[in-house]
Amino acid sequence: MSRFLEENLGTLVTTAGTAVEGTAVAPEQLRRVRRRIDVDELFDGVRAGNRAVIARAITLLESTAPAHRVLAQELLERLVPFSGGSLRVGMTGVPGVGKSTTIESLGMHLINEGHKVAVLAIDPSSTKTGGSILGDKTRMGKLSAEENAFIRPSPSAGTLGGVAKASRESMVVMEAAGYDVVIVETVGVGQSEVAVAHMTDCFVLLALAGAGDQLQGIKKGILEMADVIAINKADGNNIRPAKRAARDLSAALKLVRGKDADWTPPVLTMSAVEQEGVGKLWEAVLQYRDLKVAAGTFDSDRADQQIGWMWSMVHETLLRRLDGSEAVQKTSTLVESQLRDGQVSPTLAAGKILESFDSHQFDGR
């Protein structure tokens, strides 16, 4: 871990967590929760690599209960000094591109090389029920059975872009537990890519040959963020189309990135199901990591990620306070009725809600 991170991570997490959240928890309620949840036990278990305790720790981090958030931030602050030692890899692609199969093949390859691999797989939550299938461990059955692998499917829980709120915090837990490669799988193609690209060291885009308009629609935005690109399912009769797609994407990259870019993302072909090209994919990730280290941007990017984490938590906390404000709830009932009747504009209604929130903050009601 860099000196900057060693000196500042604890402060950043404290600011982003307990201090910013400012969650009011009754002392008696907190005491009751402490009797059931031992932060010392969780800390020791995570550091020892106890898989059951790791799972419990992440469950605590994912909880939105105020008392749980207090204990979660205590645990996180103690774990942060032991984090930062992994290589963080983001993995994205359209549904059906084979993300889970690729991650499993890559994970098995890394384990055979002596690595410990953690996978944080984000499952989309239902907008109606809030439920998730959480089927990634089933799709990665072979990898999930490995002693040196840990797969944690987490519900997106309505978070913008499909990235679970506790993804960054879960990453800290996995690193403190000794996992030296952390792979974050996104829901699909969308705003989640921005979030994952900003919390990982290398962002991998998986694509398909012959994806047509679906790939064209995402091409420019994703290509600007991707650090490594792999055309998956390059097997059987699809080998030649995959190579052609790789050439097309390579040409597109020259237009998007320009000739002066320090790194031009390699476009590889692979077949995750046949485990062809998986080693080359990992070599490309390491080459990109080494380039960032040599250029001195690896640590600075990590520091930027921490600052981004802080602000995302500030935004989430403000939204939580807004949703929990009695003054806002009363005002929203009124302005929603006025909006339905066409008496006010959405802009004016939003202003009234924010005004009631601000006045609530200052008068303490």
C-alpha cells in the first residue's frame, strides 16, 4: 500500500462512513446489537481468512439498519489498513457475452498460478419486489468450490447503475482477508460501467462477434473506459467472425483513443468455455498494471478512487436523510398532489421539498 493510502485511508473511511452518515442510534439499541455482533470477532475472523466470518462481515456491510451501519464502519476502519494489496479488475459486457464463464475460467487460471481470487458479482434487483436471484455462485460452480476462491453475489438493491452500495466496502474485506485478485462483475452494460471503472485498476470489456447494433450502441462510451477488450466465444464456426470483430474494434479504438494515448487497449479473442486465450487476457491485465506503476499513476488512481468513494457515500447519505425526513414526507405528499392536478411544475415542487429539508436541518425538527 502506498504511503498516501496508509496515511489517509482511515480518515477517508471515517469521513465517508460514521461522521458523514451521522446516523442517530439509540444507545440501548446499539448495545443490543453489539451483544449479537462482535466486531472484534469479525475482524479477527476476516484477517484469519475464515470464509464464514468473511460472509458475515460482508452481510453486515450490506445492511442498511442504522445500528448495523455504525458497527460496519467500526469494522471497516479497522480493516482498511490491511487492504489495498490486491489487483482489482472490473468485468463488463452485454448480457449473454459469457461474463460468469470468463470469470470462472480466469479464476481457475489464477488459482493454478497461486493466487487467491475474490469475485464480487452484482445481481440486478427487481424494481417491484427488490429481490434478486443471486445465481452467480451456481453459474461458477467449479470456482466456488475452490478453497482459494470466494464468490459473493450481492443485490444491486436499486443502486444507480446496478453497483451494490457495499461493493467498495466488500473489496476492503476481501483484501484484508488476503485475496490478492478481486474481480468485480457488473450487471451488464449501462451506468454501472462508470462506477466499476472508477473502483478498479483494470477495466475489461467482453464483446461478441456479430453483436450488431447492440454493440454499436455501447461502443464509443465503453471503448473510452475499457483497458482490455476480449471477443469471447471465439470457437467453432465463430473463430473467423471473432477475429474480424477484433480487427474492427482495434480500428475503432484508434479513432476513440487517438495516436498519442499512453495505452491502446489490446483486443483479444478468447473462448472462456474452452479456456482458450484466458492466459493472454491475464497477461494483458498485468501489462496494463505494470504500465500504470511505471508511470506513477497506479497509486494516484487508487487515491482518486478513495475520494470518489467518499463523495458517493456523501450523496447516498444525503439521499437517505432526505427520504427519512418527516418534514420532507409531509411536503412531498402535498406537492405530489399539486403535481397531479397540474398546480405546480416539477421544478417548483422539487424546490419546495429541498426548502423543507433545509429548514428541517437548521431548526432541528
